[in-house]
Amino acid sequence: MFVAWTTTSSRDDADRLARGAIECCLAACAQVEGPITSFYRWEGRLESATEFRVCFKCLPVCVKELEKWVLANHPYGTPEWIAVRAEAVGEKYLSWAQSSSTSAPFTESKNP
């Protein structure tokens, strides 16, 4: 299983990405957190922004398609995308995730 995340500047965008990934069966679960405050350098300047984090739980077979879908539907020109392999996953949760994220075909959509 993978855990992946991105951030957006609005709750609506975060909810749209979370819902769309589930509707496309690319993730078993998507959680929206925030608001959070991000600090970063952009074009040589220190910046801060209020953002919302979307955390996805997905199967290895879905992680590349999920990345492609999130990046295609993300409002940022340079969106954060980080995906890491989970070292341990409960057997019952993994079984649920397998049945939840592979039951429908992937459909590409700009507006989920």
C-alpha cells in the first residue's frame, strides 16, 4: 500500500481531488486536513500560505494512475506530490482497500 499526499489552497479543491480519486477507484481512502500553514521558498522568496492537505491511501497498482490523475486535475502549476510505500498495513485494512479501490474502471476526468 502507498500513502500519498498533495496540498491545495482551498477546501473545495481539496474535497474535489479527494472525492474524484475515490470515484475513479484510484484510492481506497482520501482524507482532507486543514487548514495548515505551509512555509516554502518560491522564486527565491520565503513564502507562507494557508493550504489543505489531501492524503490518499492506494494500492501499488494504482499509484502511478493516481499521480497522473491528481496532477492533471490539480489547480497548481507545480503541485506537491509525494507517495511513500507503507511499511506495515493491517491485514483487514489492506483487504478492505483492495476491494474498495479496484471495483470500477479508471476513467479520466478533468471534472470529477
